[in-house]
Amino acid sequence: MAVITQYVVVRNGEEKMTFTSKAEADAHDKMLDMVDELVPLLEKCEALTSDTLTSEQQIEDMAFFLAREREQVLIALGAKKPAKKKAPKPAPKTVTEEPATE
């Protein structure tokens, strides 16, 4: 019999997701915290709330998107610098043989 450790993210008594690593569960929980903070902020946006086609689900979806893309949002807000791309290593020089002259 195998023993499997699982980490369950629970919000308001509701099981949201199950993970096999604590780090993944913590990251998901942190993302849900961000969503909880972003939804009321987005609901204040006149561009979203004046449109009768924008539903609560769409606002929540947008909050999830912003939370998932938090690194890019922080870069866009100037709170974080973009990661420097590593320059590719130059290809090794190949030795070309000259044809033998007789």
C-alpha cells in the first residue's frame, strides 16, 4: 500500500485544489489571496462596471489572470525589473581542414 501526501487548499470551507507539494499549494493559496484583493478593485473600475455585458465571473476571471501574471504586472507597474536575458553562448569555432596539396 502506498502513502501519498496531499496538500489541499480550502477556502471558506470549500476544497479548491489538491497538490502533491506544499510549495505548489502555498503558491495557489497566495494567488487566491491576490484574487480576493483584486476583485473589489476591479469592481471599482468604471470601464468594467458601466458595461452591462461584464459579469461578476468576467471580473473574477480578470482577477485570476492578473494574479497568475503577477510578475508581468509588477514589471508593468515599475515595481520590478524584467529579468535579464542571458546572451546565448557563441558557437564553438570549428577547425576547417585545408585540402592537402601534393
